[in-house]
Amino acid sequence: MTNDPGRGPVSIVLNGDRHSVRAGASVADLLADLSLVPGAVVVERNREILVRGALAATPVEEGDRIELVHFVGGG
């Protein structure tokens, strides 16, 4: 994960709860920190669903509201 030593952690809302993320992190970095496989979740950032291919290029910014929806198999 990219780390910007000049800035402190970024505060976001993740699935309704406050969460801190290292400055300079991408959405892909956030998923990795949470031990989540990108193919197993849908990511909504500020009410916009992100395309899986854009996760690494999408920065996590102060005040972002991120919702993660997990796929669950069964039958």
C-alpha cells in the first residue's frame, strides 16, 4: 500500500462505521487490508458503483462513504 508520510490517516465511513485508512491508499489497497478478494465484493464509493478494473486507480479520500457488498453462495 502506498503510504504518504506527510499526511496522517484518512477518515472514511465504511459500511456505516468510521474507519481509518492510510493516506494515499487506493480502494484496492483497502480491500487488501481487509483481506477481501476484489472479485468477491461490489464496491460503492460515494453512491457510485466502481468498476472492478478501476479499484487500484481509485484513491480513498477523506470523508468517502464506502459500502462493500459481499457475494454469498448457497442454495
